[in-house]
Amino acid sequence: MAQQEDVFKKIVSHAKEYGFVFPSSEIYDGLGAVYDYGQNGVELKNNIKRYWWDSMTMLHENIVGIDSAIFMHPTIWKASGHVDAFNDPLIDNKDSKKRYRADVLIEEEIAKFDDKIEKEVAKAKKRFGESFDEALFRETNPRIQEIVAKRDALHERFANAMNNNDLNELRQIIIDQEIVDPISGTRNWTDVRQFNLMFKTEMGSTADGAMGVYLRPETAQGIFVNYLNVQKTGRMRIPFGIAQIGKAFRNEIVARQFIFRMREFEQMEMQFFVRPGTELEWFKQWKETRLRWHKALGLGDQKYRYHDHEKLAHYANAATDIEFEMPFGFKEVEGIHSRTNFDLSQHEKFSGKNIKYFDPELNESYVPYVIETSIGVDRMFLSVLCSSYEEQPLENGETRVVLHLPAPLAPTKCAVMPLVRKDGLPEKAREIVNSLKFDFATRYDEKDSIGKRYRRQDAVGTPFCITVDHQTLEDNTVTLRERDSMEQTRVNIDDLNALIHDRVSINALLRKLS
Ligand code: GAP
């Protein structure tokens, strides 16, 4: 685990050193859980967004996109339940003056039981060696049974407190479990209070005319309130979907793990409107479709798993997360939710407008049911970055740092390098850049030794390097070096475009999906 934490630290500093992600407002000592994307980061992020957008709007003839405003009428957030219920339960330690999420403190306590179990298993494995039957040991060992019973009892008590919104009980659990503040080491806790995660600001210039508005905490509501505009102007028939990519804002209390939990982040959401009664069939279909989208990137099928929700939000009748194995464990990257007709019905109620869909096949009007797929761009970025990073030992004893980014997502697709800065090689290299740049993100690089230049491109995940040497001037061929295998082949300049295109185009990824 400690080793994984070290790797994660290295990834974070690599992201900064190579222009992927910078802490926001760094020269002013940063701003908590807010980050900026640098010259390479923005390209990788844009490519992720392009892959998602095209997979939604180009591969499905019944899905279209929109781009709604971040500011929305404040009543929308009352209708959606965010004003009353988009809360985290907080507790303060009176000695350290630090604030924590009460639910997270308890979840961490529950996780300690799991750690204890794993330690017992590891100890027994060592003791019994080859003959060890792990499954039997887990099922029958009295010590393990005792820990499991304690864990399950705590879990049940915690789940009940959360379901009943019982803040006193949450505090009591923290007291009974003797949970201490990691900073002060004391158990001097305040009461638990609810804290709303939405950022609020004012719209309008005069003090009495100003209206309190929120920065949206999800992009989905912009889709809900526009669904009938899109349906009517686009002559859409159910089932149909609306996709959107945009910023969302949450005043996260425990903001940790780099860009995993941010206060300003980006979502890619798609709401799929269906006939009531068909939603669970569509839910199943979207679960599969979305996992296929992830796996097509080739980051490793074993790195994904579903986490089906047992405790459902009051408006949902099915929900699952797609989790990805980050260096700090399996974590949610995407949520797929069957949201029933909750949001649309609420907007109908709060706006007083009829927003029913008229179904010409059934000759009746109804409020559609909705399946939502919701993925965080930044979490997707983090999963791609973490799984691509490698410190690879080489045969000559050196180590290279390489990002094995899926080629269609790489910020730069190819770098063109003259072997030396004379004899007309730079001019020839620039000629190649000028012919490739219309199709691919192409860079010219002539500084330092060729080995250093290769390493520089490996570190930012460039799939191809093209080297121009003296032979190029004679026979119009160059060396094409592939990032992962480091294999070099001699190819004709006229063939470069086709060779690169096959590997780096987003189309190739999209084809895997259909
Ligand atoms: N409309 C549904 C919705 O917003 P969510 O599970 O709260 O559902 C969806 O968020 C996705 O947005 C998550 O799976 C995650 O990838 C991303 N996300 C949520 N909060 C985030 C945060 N604070 N920082 C980065 N990404 C976040």
C-alpha cells in the first residue's frame, strides 16, 4: 500500500513537471481542491471528451447534445432536492479545530475491520504455506468471525443512522467507537451538523434586487429543464437521449487525492428518456454500453468493476457505479442511475408547466422515465494517467518514464526530429511537420541528443517519433519509432500519414464500440 502511495505521489509530480495538471493559483500558495490543466493536460482532457461525445452523438442516432448555462433559476435546485438534501454530515474536533465528514470517519473505522481481516489471512498464509485453504479459513476461523460480526454490526448501525438522517446517532457512533482526531489525537467532538455542498452567489446589481443563485452541482438539471425544447425542435421520439459536457461545482469538505475529488470539476452526462416500465431494461443496456466504452481504451479489463448500490436514493430504482482501480484502491469513476420520473415530475410541480411527452404510438401523454450515465472528466483523466504511468527498466541499466496513453487520447500524436541541426535535415523535418499537422497534433523537436528527445516524448505519451537523417535526403525514408515497444522501422515519408492514422484516430476506438 505504501508503495502504491509512493507511485501516486510520483504520478502527481509527473503531471506537474510535464504540463498536465498544475495546482490552481500556485504562486499564491494554491486554492484547495482546485486545479488547472496545462498544455498537455488540456489536450488529453479534450481527447477524452471527444471520445465520449462522439460515442454518444455519432454512434446513436437518437442522442443529441446541448450546452446549458451554469447559472440556472434557483427554484430548479429546490425542485431537484439539492437545496434540502445535497448535504454532508460534518463534525469538528474542538482541539484541532479541524472539520471532518462524520460519515467518512465511520467508513474509515469500518475499513479498519477489513484491514484486520486481511492481516489475519496474511499471517495464516505465512504460517500454513502451500496447504493453506484461504476460503475455508475465512469462513471458519473464530477470530475472523469475531471481526466480521463487529464490522457488520457497525455497518448496520451506520446505515440506519444515514437512512434516518439521524445526526445524533452518527455522533454517538463516533463516541462509542472511540474515534480520535488524527491531528489532535483527542475525542473532543462537536455535534454533527448538515452542510450543503452547493456554492451560492448573487445575480443582479442592487442589494434588494439581487437573486441568490447557485453554481450547478451537476449538469443533469440543465438537460431535464430543456428536454421538451430538444424533443420538440429535434422531433425526437422516445426513447431518446440528451448529452452534455460541462463544469459542476461542489464545496467538498474532504477534498483529497489530487483531481479525484475537486471543488470545480467537469461532468459528461447523458439522460436517456424512456417509456415508464421499460427503464430497467434500458438501465441494464446502458450499464453494458458504458463498460464497453471504458474497456475499449485498453487500460486493462481487470481494472474495472461494477458496484451496485444497495441503498438507493429515494428517486432511483436502480443504480450502479463503474469503479476503476486507482493506486489508492477501486474508486467510482462513473454512475449509472435509473432516476424514474422524479426530476421531471418535480419540475412539472415546481414550475407549474405541463412537461409531459406525447407518445404518438401509444396516443397518450406521460412524464418519461430517465436513465442517466454520469462520468467525471477529471476522474477519467486520472484513471488514464495512473494506469499509463510506468517507470520501465531498460536493458542498458537506465530507467525510462513512459506514459502508455491510449494513442487516440495522447496530447501529441507524433514528434518529428532532425538527427542533427544542419545539412538540410531541419528543413526536411519541418516539411514533414507541415504535411502531417493538418491531420495530427504534431510537434517539431531539435534540441538535445536524439535519446533525450525520445525520453521527453515518452514522458508525455507521444505514440510516434519520426527521425530525419541523411538517408532521408537520398531515399525519402525516415525512422518511425513506436513508443511502447521502442521499435524503429524505416518507412517512406509518403506512407507516414496512413501508418499513424490507423493507430491514433478516435474513429478506431469508436469502431470497437459498434
Ligand atoms: N447527475 C448525477 C451525479 O452528479 P454523482 O455520482 O454525484 O452523480 C457523477 O457524480 C460523477 O461525477 C462521479 O462518478 C464522478 O466521476 C464525478 N464527480 C462527482 N463529484 C466529483 C468531485 N468532487 N470531483 C471530481 N469528480 C466528481
